[in-house]
Amino acid sequence: MSDTLYVDPPEGWRFGFPKAVPKDREADLLNWIVEQGYPKDLVWDDRGWRKLIMRCWREEVKDD
């Protein structure tokens, strides 16, 4: 069994969230969220400071 990280940013439903994060993108989570269609200006302010607070959780999944 392994676990999968899920993220749900504010109003994420408008952009197809919550979504499962690929293991290889967990370290670059904020950029991945933007690549998935979440607006960049909701993640960082004009000075480049992170301003996003989101719901995250892990779920165990059975390996096939």
C-alpha cells in the first residue's frame, strides 16, 4: 500500500480540484497547482510571497 496526497485550494472546484498530486511533484506543489489551471495570482502576491492556504490530506491506496 502507498499513500496519495490530495490538495483542495480555496474555490478549487472551479478549477477541477481536489486533485491527487503525482509523487514526483509533491516537492514542487505550488507550481504543479498552477500548471493544473489554478490562478497564479491566488497562489503568490505581487512580491512573490506565498499567500495560499489550502486543505491537504493523504489517502492510502492499494498498489496493483
